[in-house]
Amino acid sequence: MDEIREIDGSELEGGGQILRIALTMSVLKKIPIRVSNIRGGRTKAGLLEQHLKGVELMRDLANANVKGASFQSTVIDFYPKFLKGGNFKALVKTAGSITLLLQVALPCCLFAETDSKLELYGGTNTEMAPQIDYATEVFRPNLEKFGATFDLDLIRRGYFPKGGGQVSINIRPVKKLNPVILIDQGDVKSVHGWAFVAGTLPIRMTSQMADGAKGVLKCISKNIDIETYKEDRDIAPDNGAGIILVAETSTGCVLGSSALVKRGEQALDAGQRAAESLLKSIRDGACVDEYCQDQVIVLMALANGTSKIRVGEVTLHTKTAIHIIEKLDTSVSIIKESNIYLSY
């Protein structure tokens, strides 16, 4: 096994994403790592509940030896062994994002020896992370372009601040990921989505979110269908309200955005906010949206061949992902030419 590689967790994005990308690449490349200054760019540095559970999940996936994995720790040593597959569980007692747990574990499960089942608990629809619906409706179609997929069963939704969500995810391994060429956005064929409320919030908020989104997006498509509904209390007993939007283009691009209604915010404004994010990606000519960028970069680095994907404005998360990937895998080169990322 290689000598331990040093990762500075305060660089670039300076938050949990550095840790997630470093753990993913460490497991896949069987490279031991020391991550110091964990979340050094955040007001509260160190491992919080959701980050600690992510480390523990990756430890179990890779049969790894770990030092320093404790609450608020700013340094961990991670020594991966092998990926076998099997059943794994991560229970975040807060509203920490289930989607971010999936992000760190999924690429590794794709290259395990056998099928994997992840039982993940925490927040399904939270701020500062993609909603779980985004993972299935936007990220998964993009993953399938690389020749892989996953099945997800939403058992219970969890909102901020209580959390309590639960999902079950089944992942079948692949022999390889295929390279992807996605450089022509094409024309927007349709926009669809969902506006929801849960708990004691009134159903009229869903129509307000949908109206706000349609008002922004009517300039790019006349074919807009946004379903409005109230979640069943058995699935979503706590208060929450949000919207998920998905655009599909003539060349097969799938782009998305989402928003949750913030405290004191009008539902109409939340719908407009989600739509404006999607509209920016479309007007930038991007083939993946800003929330998918850094996830796709990981897939490009793991694919067997050269990939080319056009993006819009490059996010700090994407720059961070490239920095960590190239630091841990010198055989991969990711360059940018006129808003097209190439990996080889």
C-alpha cells in the first residue's frame, strides 16, 4: 500500500466536500490518507454528526482502519483495505443530508465485489445539499449515461431540523464506467417537476411555488408540467415545503434545480428561486447543472476512456473535486477548454 497522502481540509471549498471526495478516491485507489484541518473553512470546524457518520460508513464499506474519527475531530487517518459489498447502515441523528452520504458511498459501491444495500437515515430534503428527489430524477439519469444506476426506496422524509428520514438504496456493481461525450445542450423539450408541502403547511403553497417557477421558465419552454401535492403524514409527518424542477433537452441532457421554502419566505419566491437556477444553467449552454458538476467530475475520472462534458459557470465544489482527484490519482488529468471538461 502507498504511503499516506496528506489532504488539507481547509483548501478551496474548505468544508465537508473535501473529506467526501478524499474518502471516495482513497477507497477506490486503495490509498491511505490523512485529512487535516477538516472543515477548516467553516465557522464550526471539525467533524459534525453527519460527517462522522460518513467516515464510519466508508470505514465499513472499505474494511478500513481509521484513527481520529470522533465528534469535532479535525484530523483523521484512513487506511482502506478492500471493497466487498454487502449491507451497510448510516444513522445521522440530525437533519444531516442523506444525499451527501450517498454521494460519498455510491462510486465505491459501483466497484465492490458484490451488490450493496445502503440503509441511510437523516435529512432527505435539506438546505445546503441536493434534495433526495434530485438524486433520483437528475443525478441518476446522468449516472446511467456512464453505464451504472441504483434503486432507491424512500421510506420516510426528513426535514430540518428534526431529520428522521430514511431511504434504502440498492447498488449493483459494474465492471467499468463508460466515457461520456456531452457537449451539445440542444433545445429544451420539456420541464417537469414537483411542488410539495408536508405536516401542517397548507396545500395552496404548492400552487404558489409552481406558479413562481412557471413564470420564470415560460421563456424557454411552453411544455411545463409541475405536479402539486401534500405528502402523506405516514411518510412525512413534519413540516416542510419545496420544489424540484427537471429540464430535458433534445440531445438527452437532464438538468435540474430545487429549493425549499425558507422561514419567512413566500412560497412564490421559492419557486422563482429554483427556476432561476435552472434557467441560468440553460442559458449558459450547460449539459449538466451546477449541482451535478462535481459529481460528474468523479465519474469522468473513474470512466474507462476520455469524457467530454460542457458545463456552465464552474463551481468551487467542482474545482475542489478536481484538485483532490488529481492529488490522489496522478494517472487522471482533467482540463477545461471553453467550458468543456475533458478527463483522460
